[in-house]
Amino acid sequence: MNRRSFLTTTAATATVAATGGFAFAPSIARAQTQAVKVAFVGTLSGPGAALGTHLRDGWLAGVTRLNNQLGGRAVETLVIDDELKPDVAVSKVRAALERDKVDFVVGVVFSNMLQAIVRPVTESNTFLITANAGPSTLAGKGCSPFLFSSAYQNDQPHATMGQAAQDLGYKRVFILVPNYQAGKDAVAGFRSRYKGEVVDEVYVPLSQLDFSTEVTKIAAAKPDAIFTFMPGALGVNLVRQYRQAGLANIPFLSTFTVDESTLPAQGESALDFYTAATWAPNFDNPHSRRFVQEFEAAYGYVPSNFAAHAYDAAHMLDAAIRRTKGDVADKAALRTALEAGDFPSVRGALRLGPNHFPIQDFWLCKVAKRADGKFQTETVRKVLSADADGYAASCKMG
């Protein structure tokens, strides 16, 4: 048995994902000579593994829905764990480009991983579809003809929540975020649309799990609402401690803090807490309903925005390759096809801006408990319509 055929097995995929290597996903059990080759890059081990898992499963669900084809051609997915280490990501992606000759690179949870791999990928004239990360540097002056997004630019969800706070009439807001660049960007995004008083702006270490001091400060400040961006374990602990402290009467506005990747751990503590998103599992359109039903049947959990955006990435590529009649070698034609943005999205209608990032609606969502006992986010109302990020004007492509 040769190396590649061995790595198409389910057991090999699970083993290599756990050890930080890469494997061909089971959805493409038989490599074919004319298969379109896609390298999926995600954080599949360590603290960010839950997000990477949602992203990977969303991509594979999309490929499965498309009968394991893109544009009518068989598809081969090479699953790469970036281990949340830039040097590891670059090394593995270079191998995928140079040795495995992949046609596309998709995925990427964290912005620092995208910033690490974007040059090796785009400088090789290979198309890179980010299904989550969207740093401002790559949406503006650092944009590329070979970089596309099926998700959003990073600032947009935070700005959405700032607008929601403004619309809801909250005059005094307490801000709580982790002390690193993404936390600072979250504050900037929120403040870009919120014009009320910020009663306090507190930054905590990324390693913090005890929020008793901050909870006490919030109780003393008596704000109209809080805004927080606390991803992963930080969000799990903050939500629990906030509820336990009896502060649920102070509206909890958040981004990337309560979603389907954290709700299994947060449970009842997150009920009625808010987030901002491009999509929620209760979206009432046929494409979205089918996605949620098939995803839950296949993977046993409720899909998040991470999964939805990766699912859309598969449909984005499928539509583009169909436009070129299966030709992935003609880069100019493929770029034009991708720019058309005429793929079916779980979000409904959207289009791509001049920087290749979506122009789309953003929603205020709330955590709810379903009849089957599972938790999910659900739409409350649309906050922004056909929103374009603020960096597109700085993007000058050849």
C-alpha cells in the first residue's frame, strides 16, 4: 500500500490530525488523476482545535453535498493541521504546493496563520480561500488577486455589535477584552459605530480564567450593557461566572464568545446572551436548512459560523470551476469566475467586493435552547445590510 492511498483511510486521518500532521480526508477515498486538489488548513490541535474542527467539518460537508466534486471534477482534500504555529503552517503549506501540487488552499481559523501562509500561496499563483480569518492588512493595501474570502473582514462583527448597542439605546457600556491585537481590534470595531459612553475599558491576559475582579467591577459600574470579545476557554469561564454573579440582568453583548463552538460547554449560562454574526442555524432558506440538517446528521453537533463559511467556500469554488468548464489552469479565467461570486450561500444573497471580501448582511443573534435540548444562536434582527468593510477602498489590484 503506497503512502497516499494509506492516508485516505479514516483511521489515518484521525491519527494524523491528532499528531499535528496531515492526511487525505475520507470524503475523497480514491484519488483520481484529474482530481482537483485542495489543501485545507486549520487549527486541529491545541486550544483552538474546536474552531478548526468546525471549519474542517463545514468544508467536508460542502464537498459531500457536491458529490465529492468541484465544478464537475473529482476533488481531493489534503487536511493540514497548522498547530497554531506560523512556521509549521508555512512548512506544511509549502509541501502541499511544491510536492502535492495542490490547486487551491482553503480554511484558516486564525489571522496570524493566514498572514504566515498568504505569501507562499499567492506568490505561487495559487488561489487561497479564507473561510474565517480576515485581517485588515489583507483586506486593504495587502489584498491579492489570488486571495478570496468566504467569511468577512475581522472588524465587521464587532462593528455590528457596536451598531446594535447604539440602536438599542444603551448609553453606558462596559468593555472587557483580552490584551492582544485581536482584542484591541474588537474594541476599535465596536467603537467605530457605538457613540455612547464607555464607562470602563478593561484588558485581561489571554491566559485569564478567573474573572471575579472584572465581574465585581461590572456590578459596581452598573452599565446599561457590557461588550466583550472572549474567544474559547476565556468565554466559557466568563459566561459561567457572569451568570453565577447574578449579572444576567445587564445585557451581555459579545462577539466570538457565545457560539456553537462554545455553547456545549456554556449551556444554560449563555441563554439569552447576544452575539453578532453573518448567519445562524435558524436561517430560514432551503440551502441553510439542508446544510444544518445534513451537518448535524453527519457530525452530531450544531454547526457554527465557522462551519457555515467553510461550507460556502466549497460552493464558491464549485461555481467558479463550473464557469471555467473545469479548467483550473487558466488563472485569469478562474479569477474572473471567482469574482462573479454567484454561488449558493447559506446566508442568502451576497456579492464580493473589490478586495474579494463579501458584501453581506450582519445580524444580532441570541443564544436559545432548542426543543431537543441543544443550544444554538438564533437571529433577533438584521443590523447591517449589504455591509462592505472599510478597507476595500485601499485595495488596488492589478
